[in-house]
Amino acid sequence: MEKVILRKRITSIDMLRGLVMLFMLLDHVRETFFLHLQMGDPVDVQTVSFPLFFNRMLAHICAPVFILLTGLSAFLYGQARGGSRKEISLFLFKRGVFLILLELIVINFGWTGEFPPHKIYLQVIWAIGFSMISLSLLLWLPEKLLLILALILIFGHNTLDSLHFDKSSPWYTPWAILHDRSWLNWGWINIRTSYPILPWIGVISLGYCLGPLFKKTTKPVFRQRFLLISGFISLSLFLILRYINVYGDKPWMNFDSSWLTFMSFFNITKYPPSLLFLLFTLSIAFFLLFGFEKLSSKLEFKPLLVLGSVPMFFYIVHLYFLKLLYLLSVAVWGKNKGDFFGFTHVWQLWTTTIVIAFILYPFVKWFSKYKSEHKNIKWLKYL
């Protein structure tokens, strides 16, 4: 593997990561202040408003981008250190274990407020951590074989949708973790495998295989053309397979209302992410990476760079801020939506998201600067 030293962060990657952090914030504001209007997976298009459906569609982009860029960043991490697979593998393994522990201890408490917990939700940070551990082993494969495996997992995992195991089966727990979203009962703790990780292993592996595109020896024109073509291919495959309506997700339906039909067509499954979910969201990721390549010098996008440079810090801080905000709202206004305090209109979600982003940005900017000025502090790289 060619040795290339990368002396600075790649702005297009941080800008994309920063943008999806804002989409994530919007969705988490919804999950905090629209608890009275829970949305299924896929959603019930006959009971949800289009603005709320659009909110959810934006959030769909987040997890695929996070995990794709995790694989890509793992490759670049290795390049910056001389291309040592052993060093990449060790870093991925340690970082993966760290993220899983973070999910179980810090992040789950941020969602539930329970300690000791009675329920644990294995969500996106868990999926990233488990995927990193998996990639730490898979990266020893030849790169072409790793790419083939990634595509098999992404394109083929829906053939396993009908495979289920009874709770008495020794395969029930591992299959719940890999592909079949379920509840696991371990004594007094109930564990929800919210993010079955088999297809996400395919996504992180695909991201790793994209790494050579971002080496300093790769011409920007070639990289941009590749991203644009990949985006069109992914989107075209999504549209064709979705129209055929026979594989890759739950079938869409034709309604009397054109809006309902439109929503049904784009109503895709996230848990676990279907083939069509990944084709659609990854196509957007490719298009956004292409666009941010063109916009990387624009100063008005600097806040996205800051958010994208320390995503884990922002993730943890925003969760606890939202929990505090919700508890204060209940204390001041009471539970106005049955068992919850909640908003009535979707525009309130957007307004709250913008306000929170402005409030948290100075803290994120400070930490980003602190991290860049203290590279000798090893644990900072985990945030």
C-alpha cells in the first residue's frame, strides 16, 4: 500500500458530517417533543402529515453517512500513519469497543435517564462501534474482495428478511443483533437491538473501499466524477427497483391521493436498513460529497466544518441538552400531550433545532479548537 501523509482534514468530509449532524439534531428534537406522535418503520403514510414525513426522510440520511464516512476515515487514518493495516485494525478495534461502552453507559442514560437502566437501546453509536470492530478484521482481506463482500451485504441481506428464530433457539440473540430487530431479555434488563448491524458492516466496508479516492495522489476531477456517477447509479437503481416493487423493501402502494402515493414510494425501511434505503441515502451522500468538494472554500460553510470535526462531542452534548430542555418544559408547562409534553406543529421542531444549534455551536467550536491544539492528548481522538 502506497504511503501518503495527510497533513490536514478533508473539508468536504467534515462539511458533510456537519450537515447530517444538524439533520440528526432535527430528528432528535422530534423524538423529544413529538413523543405523542410515534412513527413506525416504515411509517404509516395514511396517518402522518407530509411535513413530519419529510422530517423523517431527512433523518434517514444520517446513519448511512456516519457509517460510510467512518469506513472512509479509517482508510485515511491508516494513510496518515504510513498505511499500516495493523495500526488501523488496532485503532478500529479499540475505538469500536469504546463506542459500544459509550452507547451502553453514557448515551443510553442520555435517552432514558435511568440508572441502573431497565431498558437499553442499541442505536447508531452501537452500530458504528460494532461495525468498526468488524472492519478491524475484514480490512485484512484483499481490497477487491472486501468491496465484493460489502456489495453482497448491501444488496443481498434482504433475502434474509424471512429468517427468524424462536426465543428458545441459541440463534435468537445473535440473529437479533445481526439482522432481526428484537427485544432481548437478560434478567432485569431489556435490550432493544434497534440497529441490527449486518448491512451496516457492508456500508462501513464500502466506505473503507472508497478511501483511495481521497488520497492526495488522486486528482480532484477524477474523484468528483466518480462521486457524481456513483450518485446517479445509486439513485437510478433505487428508482428502478422501487418501481418494480418486488425486492429490496416493503412494497409501496398506489393511493387515490398523489401525495400519499409519493410518500408510499419513498417510505423505506431503516431497521435494518433495506437495500432501497441504502441506495437512496447513499446516493444523496455521494451527491453531497460532490457538492461540498465544489464548496469547500466557501466561508459561509465553516460552521459545518466545525460541527463535522468533533461529531461525537456534539452528539453527547446535544442529547443531554435535549433531556434537560424536556425536563424543564415539563416542569414549567406540564404534560400537555397525555403522558408527555410536546409540540403541536412541525415548524416548532425546526425553530427549536435552529435555536439549539446556535446555543451549542460556541461550545462545539471551543472543543474543536482545543482538540486541534492538543493532539498530544490521545483520548481526544475518540471524540
